[in-house]
Amino acid sequence: MKISVVIPVYNAYKHLPKLLETLTNQTHQDLEIILVDNNSKDQSAAYIKEYAKKDSRVIFLTETQQGPNFARKTGFLKATGTYIYFCDADDFVEADALEKMLTAARKEKADVVIGNYQELDETGTVKKACKGVFFPDPTGNLKRYPELILVKPALWNKLFRRSVISEDTFITSKIGEDMVITLLAFAKAKKVIYIDEVIYDYIPAETGLTNSIQPRNLLDIIVTCQTLETLLTKIDRQQLYGETLPFLMFTHVLYRILRSELIKEEMVRRDVYQKLHGYLSTIEYRHNPYYKKKIHYRLANAVLATKALYHCVLVRAFIRFFLTNRTLYRIFKLLDH
């Protein structure tokens, strides 16, 4: 069975040699590797074009509309494989990853396969091994767990049957766009399985929480949540996730309220907060069982959803200290789940 690997590319020239090496040397060779250049300013496009001359499985495409999801959509529409695998241009794939996922998918007749991943530093040293799921018994069909939508929504540790992904899931929002693709695929899938194998080597950006604090990026989480609800309703799957869906939306909106503290312009910061806070008040989360069990979310919400505390100078200084401290950043990362 052919697997279509779709990769959005933006200024990734220094990473492309190793990425393409790990993909073209996969133990499963029936591949098409679709790289979509998204207006790169470096030599990415030229490198891919030259590589495609050496390996017919490598396909070079361009997408002028800026954003990884536009590029993913372009690659998806070109893909001809039975299964789709998305990865990022600045990370790496384990040599036997695609074979292991495809073997499991065929054996179990699964529509989505989830694997493990590991976080690396820039030198390639493994910093942390991460499980793809956190269930007590991750065997069989994971759709029996309503908490399935709370797993890390990243695309790169999952193999998708092409039929569970549709064109309308590639939304234009710049925040949480991978979440929409993943959760819609889970909803449409008849069977989702997990394999206890390392699939992907992920290199997180050290700047972490200080990235993407532009007002548009923060407010896009509202668009993402609203679109997710609409698409789930469209396929009659919104009730599938029950109380986990509002909890998921609550965590993502609260996290963006936290990040809005880094906006320097006072009026802009207040405007972003007002809009995020307003949307948060429309989500039914206070009596949610998941919310009640997570004390860190309740504490964070007590501060961030209370206007007087959010705007307090001392509280703001305290939050900014944590957001800009690289060591403490790892503690706050749990709010992004």
C-alpha cells in the first residue's frame, strides 16, 4: 500500500537533507514524498527540485498562500496513497516508522494509528521519551475512550487512512489547525489504534511560550474551536466526545489568555483579553468533571478569568516571569494539552 507523506516547507533548507534521508530510506519503500514550499526565502525550493531529479518519489509543489495548513491542503489534494502521513520539515522520522504503522493498520484494519515520539535538542540528544496515548489499557479500538481527543493532537505521530480526512478540515486558522484535522479524523474513523513504538523525533522550539503572541494568532483559537464544533455537527459527531470537547476548548482558550500577557501594547492586550475572556464565558466548563479533577487548571482559571487579577501589575509581572523563563516554561507547557 502506498503512503503519501505530506510536508509543508518554509525556510527549512538546513533540515531538508536529513529529513529526506530518513524518508527515502524508510524500510517501507512504496511512498510518495510531497514537499510543498510555502514561499521560502532560503534555498529550500531549489534543494527539493534537485532532490526530485534523483528520486521519482519526491514531488515538489508550491503554495503561495502563507501558512502550513494551506501547504498541507495542497499536498493532500495531490496525494494518491491509501494512507496519509504528515510531518514537519525541521524534524525527523524513525527509519522503520512508516512500516510499523502501516503493518499495524493493515493487521487491525485501522483508520488511524498513533505512535510514540521523542523530544530531541538541537544536537540530536534525546531529552524526553513521550507516549502517544495515556490510557490505562491502550489496546484495541481507542474510540471506546471519550478522552481520545485529549491526546496530543500533533499530526506527525499518526498515520491516517486517506478517507478519514477531507478537504474542509484544512482550516485557515493559524492556531490549533492540526487539532481540527486530527479530531475530525478520529470522529470519522471506525477504528483508532496505538502502537508502543517510537515514530518521530521532535525538536521543540526553545522560545516556546514567547512565540506566536500576535493578536491574530491568539484570537484564531476562537475560530478554530468554532470551526471544530461546526464540522463535528456537520458529520453528526459532536456528541461523540461528550464532556471532553468543552474541556478541550476551555484549555486552549485559557492557554491563549495566559500568552496574551506577553503583548506589549496595553490597549491591544486588553482587547485580546476581552475577546478571549468573552468566548471563554460561552464554554460550559465549570461543572465539567475533567475541569474539576485538574487543580492546575482551576488555579490558572481563578487568576486568568478574573479581570481584576489579570490586569493587576504584580500578577502580570509574575506571569511574565514564568512565561519568559526557559526552565519554568516546561511547567507551563502542560496548559497546552
